[in-house]
Amino acid sequence: MTALAVVEQEIVRLEGYLDRAMGEVFGTMMGVACSHAGEVDPIEGETVAALIGLAGALAGTVVVQCTRPGAMRICGSLTGLESTEVDETVRDALGEVANMVAGAWKGYDPDLASRCLLSTPTVIVGSRYELFSRRALIRIDRAYRFAEHICAITISCQRAG
């Protein structure tokens, strides 16, 4: 098997873990159905994004991004509090959801569960920003539908060592 085929096989496996993690976190922690949305247009306008760093067996980032209304819906589902603006509670809720998704995602793989560490979340709110990370062999871009909202997940990483 070629090196590229091995990477492609790993991406498919990690995508399956991500689908499972999203369903688990949204369903169990927030009581909201969440499923892979297939191909969707990039999220436009002002967004709320939470970035989690990966270190150890994997080096890279996990980014969870949604619209302002989507972030407020996540906050309401997680906390039971309705929000009318993206405030500290909404930012904290999205950061916590990103942390739970990243933790569940890596937890399905025994090697990653024990040898991949997560950073604390960094939350970014805005409409004109770009996130750059070094080129990684593993890149996963997936969108998930919950209620009437879309949550986009980007994982950009590579095996360390």
C-alpha cells in the first residue's frame, strides 16, 4: 500500500470518528440531533469559531465554526439559557463543545486517546479573518446539520514522530 493510500485510509477512519463524536456530543450533551450534512457552501458572514490545538501523537488543529445564530443555539442547548448576542457565555459554550468534540473524536482511537493532548479552546468571532496552519497530511472538512443550523469542522493535522 502506498503512503498516500495509508493517509487516505486514515482520513476515512478519522472522519467516521468525527461523525460519531458530533452525534454523541450534540445528542447526549445537548439533546439535539446532529448529522453529516454532505457538501454545503462555506459559512458566510460573521461566524464564531473555536480552535483546539493537538499535540503529541498528532500535531495540528481542530476548528469548530458556525454562524452567530448557530453558536447561540448551541449555547442555549448546552446551558438552557437563551442568548440574543454572542457574549462570554456563548463563546465559552462553543469552546466547550469544541473541546468535547475533539476529546470524543480522539478518544475513539486508543493511541490518540493516550498520546494526543488538547489545548484549551481559543474562540474567534468575526467576518473577515483567515486561519492559517502549516500544511498537514491529514485534512478533514465536514459540515453537520443541527436544527436549522450548520456547524463546520476542520481538522488539519499530521502524525508526529
